[in-house]
Amino acid sequence: MNYAEFYRRSIEDREAFWAEQARLIDWKQAPRTICDNSKPPFTRWFAGGTTNLCHNAVDRHLKDRPDQPALIYVSTETGIERTYSFAQLHGEVLRAAAALKSLGVKKGDCVLIYMPMIAEAAFAMLACARIGAIHSVVFGGFASVSLASRIEDAKPKLIVSADAGSRGGKVTAYKPLLDEAIRLSKHKPQSVLLVDRGLAPMELGGGRDHDWTALTEQHAGMQVDCEWLDATDISYTIYTSGTTGQPKGVQRDVGGYAVALAASMKHIFLGEPGETYFSTSDIGWVVGHSYIVYGPLLAGMATIMYEGLPIRPDAGVWWSLVEKYKVTAMFSAPTAVRVLKKQDPAFLKKYDLSSLKALFLAGEPLDEPTARWISEGLGVPIIDNYWQTESGWPILTIANGVEKKPSRFGSPGVPMYGYDVKLVHESTGEELTGVNEKGVVVIEGPTPPGFMQTVWGDDERYVRTYWETVPGRMVYSTFDWGIRDKDGYYFILGRTDDVINVAGHRLGTREIEESISSHPNVAEVAVVGVADALKGQVAMAFVVARDSSTLPDAASRLKLEGDIMKLVDGQLGAVARPSRVHFVNLLPKTRSGKLLRRAIQAVAEGRDPGDLTTIEDPAALQQIRDLIVSK
Ligand code: ATP
Ligand code: MG
């Protein structure tokens, strides 16, 4: 089929298009209306229809593929590796659902899931979906303060957690962090259900705390029917990464999300029933929701859930799983590929990857050198996809399931069906239609199925935050900055607040980073704009060298700094040349692996970096502070 035509129908003949996609899932009751946009920007999809995510992800497959693998759990932290067939997964989810019900959880109640990457986390999510409870998964790497603010916002009746998580062999006890978070939060859950992995000592507090194994075993063999939910009921809430500030609670529906995921598995991710999908994300992020748990299972695929690092026991571990489980589609993030890029490339060639159709990457701009490196190393197509927690599934990419198209290095691709993507002028709101004109990437409503319904508990904040930022028009702002080439491919240039204004020239940090990362000795780079009395702003670069042994002293650093400046001069022009190139051994990132440019910028300008609860390693920021002070 022709993608341009497919896309056109999705916008101009929206109802018919999505009515067709809706047939990809089971409905108890068919939807009455397809798209109700009578109260923009709040779009209601498939109103009148009733369905259930757990039914579609699990029960539906019991007829045709009960014994095929559904969930493949691999932990290189504990050495546990176990495959659950659809029938076994069904059994586990039933017990978990019964356990939740026994603790008083009912349809519409919130259940907060603060878990490491263990199979029980997926059972808990699916059990919530089954009984109509709203789950709110909080990334297991967060500590008390971050967790407390999410407990307070989500107001869970119950929290599911575990004794501990493990990362690179280092065990972190969760229970004390959770107890402290509950103490800090004004909202208190009625009960806490805890999986004891035997990694850290754990005491169950009388009355409130329950043991997962004991309680689920009590309910083994019990039948818990799927609750038939309205398509517009809430399936879950999830928080954004907090890269630009306070995380936002994204609320998602049931029916639209199920349809959107089922459609994306077919049209974008090339997923076929019986095949294996491997997403290296974490269930704490939207990618984990859409493409570890729900998407692959909806498609009748086996999904790999991996606990561990990409480089332990060695940098071949992911590829060994691809070979072993005949993974057909893999999903990861540029930040993970950059980690592998610092390792021996021979690992990419060590295993039989012939089952793999493509590697999908999302989460951050994918620079061309990184894309080329992994593409050549693996010998499979690399498919960049651009989206947000808010959207739930890709906004820009290529839909090879509809029409085979080459991806373009540096570009995530074209607008996906259902998304009326536009570029607008930041301050006038005027639509930009010219080739290579820079503008803010916005989405014209109605937003497609799967897109967030609102900010959890705060419709007004949803409208104010996302829909009222472009002057003169009501469009959803992505807060990303982009251009479109003559063939309609988009390029994301960075976030709207990451644009640098050097003596009147507006430069995306991304453009400068892309240029710097083409230097062979650059593994990672962050560019921020720093206030400058003369030029307004100047670009400042922070670089992690690929081989730090080449930088033993100030002279060698100065030499590389000069080389990098020359490179930028040659590629982009002297206006883009960073005023300084500092060398660090790690960059400050969010726990989801995104560069915390706002924090780097604040420190570089000698300001307070603000909310740092989502930072991965504070030492990274300290290193930058030290460099700035000592200069
Ligand atoms: P917050 O909204 O809390 O500041 P965040 O925007 O990082 O955090 P996410 O929803 O996890 O939260 O990330 C979405 C953002 O990630 C996008 O708006 C974009 O800036 C960036 N992004 C995601 N995928 C890509 C991609 N393929 N290319 C370029 N940028 C991407
Ligand atoms: Mg965002």
C-alpha cells in the first residue's frame, strides 16, 4: 500500500480509518462513535465501546497459542531466566488480580507499582488492567523524595513493590525507600504488597504490608473475569521524564490505547504473532508500558523483559538474547547504543542475528555517527522513532508495515497516521510550510487514539501546559524544535528551550552536538547555551571522549578542543563554534537516559539547577560545577 494515501485517509477520513484499525482488537461491545471531538482539546475515542487491555493482551491468545511463549524474563542480575507461555501468564495474572481484589482494590482505584524489572511487575500491571484498576508505575530507580511526590499525586489505594532492585550487581533495598516515601507523602496507601526476592532483608509492617507470594498462592486457581471497561475509562497514569522541569502525570484511556498499540505493532514495528519482541527499556517508562508489556502481547508476540546492564557480563549480552530467542524486532535508546559504542565492536558480530528485522531507537536525537555505527555493526535497518510519554506511540517514524521506505540518518521520519503534525513559528504561531524552515513541532487536534487524555486530575493544567503555548492557535505543542526537508522528512533540532541565540543566530543544540559527535574521539556530547555579555549567548560543549587515555594532560585536551572547534567551524560555521569544549567522564542524565541540559546550563551560568530528583548520578553535575569554577 502507498503510505501517503494511508496517511491521508487517517486525517481526512479519520472515522473510517480508525474504525478499521479498531478491528485489530476484541470488543465486548462495539464502539458507538469513533471520534468524539465535541470538547476540544479533549478527544474521546471509541465511546460506547467496551473492552479490556488484559483480555486483548492475554486471554485472547489462549485459544490459538496457549503454549507459545508470552513473557520471557531474563535477569543477568540474579541469573534467573524463565519463559511464561500465554496460559502460564494467564494463570499468574489471575492470581495477582485475585490478590489485589482481596485487598479491596476495585475498578477505578489507583495502584502504584514501584518495582524492579521482575516478571511480577508485568503480572501486577496486567492484573490492574484486568480488574479496571488504574496503575501508575514509578521507575524503580527513584529514591524516596521522587517516589513520595508521585505517591502524593497518584493517590494509590495500594502500592506493589519488592524488597530490592539490583543494578550492575549492586543491590538497592526498596522497602526502606518506600517506607520513607510513604512517611513523606501526605497521602497514605491502605496496603502494600511486597515481592520478596531474597535480595535484602525486609520486615512487613503489621496490618499494612502483605507478602506477594503468600497472598497470590492463596488465590491460585481462582477465576477473575475481565472487567469490561468503557473505551474512555482510564487505563493508567505515568509521569514524564522530568527533563525540562517538574514531571507531568499523563493519563491514558483503555480503548484508544489498545487500538493504537495494536495498529502500531502491525504498521510500524513489523510484529507478527508468534515472533519475539525485545525492548530494552524499563517498565517505569512509557516505552516499557507500550512496547515491553502491552504492544507485543496485544500482537500475540513473546516479549523479553530484561533486568540488567547492556554490558554485563559483557557487551554481547543483548545480542546473545537475540540469537537465543530469535528476536525479530528490537527497541532501544540512543543512550544505550552510545554505551555499547565505547565497547569492543566485535560483540556486534559474535552472534547470529539473522532473525532480527530491525532495531528501533527512540528517546533522544539519534546522531548520524551513532546510527551508522550500530547499523553497520548489526547489519540491520535502524529505525529512529520520535514520540513522547504524552503520545504513547510514535509521532514521527517510518511505517514499513504499510510501505517499505528507507530511513534517513538524522531524521526520525514522517508523521505517523493519525497525527496532523505541523511546524509553526514560535512567536507568531504562523504555520511554516517552506523546506528547511525551523519551527516548533505541533499537533493539530483531534489527537489520535492512544494519546494522553489529560493531565491526571488536572484538565486545566493539560490545556494550559500543552495547548495554549503557541500564540493565536489551539495546537498541541511537543516543545521540540524541528525542520522538514523537501520530501517531508522531519529533523528534530532539540527542545524549544534548548535553542541557542548567538548574536541573533538561532541554533539548535542538536545541530552542534551532531557536528561534534562526528569527531572520532567523541563518545557523547552535550551542548548548552550560556549567557554572554557580548553575544547574548554562546554555545558551550561538554564531551565524553571515546578513549580518555588520549587526554592525559591539559595540552592534549587543548589540542582536541581546538580540533573540535575547527570541525564545527567547517561544518556549521563559526557562529556555532562552542566557546569552550570541556571534557568530562560522564554527562548528567535523567534516570531514563536523557541529557539534563537545563541542569548543565544552570550550572554553567552559575545558577541553581532546580529540581534534580530525576538525575541519574549527581557526580556528573558536580564534575561540571568543578570545571566551571576552576576555569
Ligand atoms: P519532561 O516532559 O518531563 O521534561 P521528557 O520530555 O524527556 O521530560 P519523555 O516523554 O520521556 O519526557 O521524552 C519525550 C522527549 O524526548 C521528546 O519531546 C523529545 O524531546 C525527545 N525524543 C524522544 N524521541 C526522540 C527522537 N527519536 N529524536 C529526537 N528526540 C526525541
Ligand atoms: Mg516532555
